[in-house]
Amino acid sequence: MADAAIAVNGAFVGQRVTGQQRYAREITDRLVQRDDVELVVPSEATRDSSLRSWLWALGPLPLVTRRKTLLSLTSRAPLRHPRHVVVVHDLFVLTDPQWYSSRYVATHAPALRTTLRSAAHVVTVSQPVADQVLASGLTTAPVSVAPNAPSVVFGRDPAVRPLPLGLREGEFLLVVGSLDPRKNLPTLLSAYATLPPEVRRRVPLVVVGGSSAVYRQARLDPVEGVVLAGYLDDETLSSLYSRARGVVFPSFAEGFGLPLVEAALAGARVAASDIPVFRWIAGDHPVYFDPHERDSVADALKVLLEEDPVVGTAFAEAVTSRFSWDSSAAVVGEACRSVSGTHG
């Protein structure tokens, strides 16, 4: 691999797999099958420390890859590199800093601005994010769109096994997302609390997702019927998607919204915030609501509870026809080769 023209920034290796890390893994697995691409990773000791991993990305990485085109798939990236292809998942640290810790904003906002200004090519995970990047004036580089895609596990028939947490098939609502303000969980819980107590006892609301120190934590007041499930593996999550009464996505904003396409592929009925990226992904398939209005969210929950839970395959087919890791990896690879001057 010494002659590879393209180096993938492997700072994500060893990190807990959430949205950005899943994107990085899926794209990298496909790119490194070619002889012109190599994955450059920090030492195991470096990976064990977030600080050391960041310092590696800022210093040694751009030095050892200076003669190559460098691809950074997550936010842990060098500030400058002569041939840097940068994947942007969102601009929220710039547009909505109130969602993050002050320390995170102080370090990541200037880093993102600097990285964008020096990028040779920018790849975004959705068209709405591409539009934001172009409107920001922070880069003059070409911008391509290479979306997230659902992993195949979410399209498999769920294993015949008991549901976790004592749940009953078709008798629970599900929300998947980290416990940060952007996910708008307080409004969802407030809307759920307006349902009659007997409904909440029969149909719990299961909240899947962990927290992170980079976010300002959303305060979740106790509500009867709400179950905080924490972080779950993909097999369990796939089973929950496909066996829930409905899946709710109340986010104020998303760069893409990977759980939405995972739920669609699993055959779930979906209610979602009426925001541009969800419209771009899902068209008219979900039940939409205003994420700022509790009553609007509550009405969507009632639709999920009252309507026939049987759904067709149109949503899943729409997702699989538009979003695939193979096609996104091809877009990212071509962006890198346009910078390195190699094609084919």
C-alpha cells in the first residue's frame, strides 16, 4: 500500500459506533478494496485516548500523508492538508452552538471553519447540508453528496426471540437518538404524557440512545410509560424497529437522520418532524408533525396508535432505491480521485 494515492484518516477506528463512525466504517470498507486507497490508523495506545487521537489527527497524520490525497470521514480531522477531502455531516456547531458544551464549541467551531476553508473537495451526507455548506461561504471547493444508507441488518427478518424489556409486539412506540437537545426528547415526552394513563401503561414509549459529554444534556422529566433503554446493538434495534407500533423522530434538525432509513428498511411505521432533510429522505411516507408544538407531536402519536399498524413495502423500497453504501462510496472515491488526479 506504500504507493496508494489516497489515504483514509483512521481516527475513527476504535471509537464507539454512532452515526459518523458507522458512515466512516461503511465507506472505508468499500474504498480500501482498491489498490489506490489505504487506511492510516493511529497506534492502539493513541486510539485509547480521545486527546491523543485528536493530536494525532492534527499533527502526525497530515505529515505522513502529505504526498497523498487525504480523506477525513468524521469531524476528527486535520486543520490543513494540501489535498484534503472532507466529509461534513452537519454544521450544527456553527449554526446552533447552544446544543453543545461550551468547551466543544470553543474547539470544534473554529476547527470546522478552518478545515472547510482549506478543503480541496467537500462531501456532505445530504442535499440540505450541501445547500448549507454552499450558502455558508466557508469553502470554494467542489461539493458532492454521498448520503448515509441503512446497513443490511435492518432489512433482515427479525430473529424469533423475546423482545427485551418485557415489551409486546406491536404494543410499544420507539424513538432512537442520543440524549441531546437537538433530538427534542422533552417535547416528545411531554406529548406522550398527554395520552391517557391506561394507553401509556399498555403502549410504553421506548427511548434508545446514550449521552455524550459534547452535548448540553436534555432534561427528561419522569413520565409514566417511558422506558430509557440506553444503547442497543443493531440486531436488537432491528427487532425493535420492525415490531414497534410506530417509530418517532422528533428532531429539530438533522444532517441526515440514519435511524429514519434504518426504520424504513425494517418496515416500521414512522412519524417524523417536518424538517427539510426528512422530507428529502422520506417524501410523503411518514406522518409529519411540527417538532416545536407539543399538540402536533401528540396528534402524530395518536395516528400511530389508532390507525391500522399494517404497512406496505413502498417506504422500504424507496429507501433502498436511493440510499446505498456502495453508491455513496463510489461518490466519495471519485471525489478523492478528482483531487489526486487519478480516475478509473
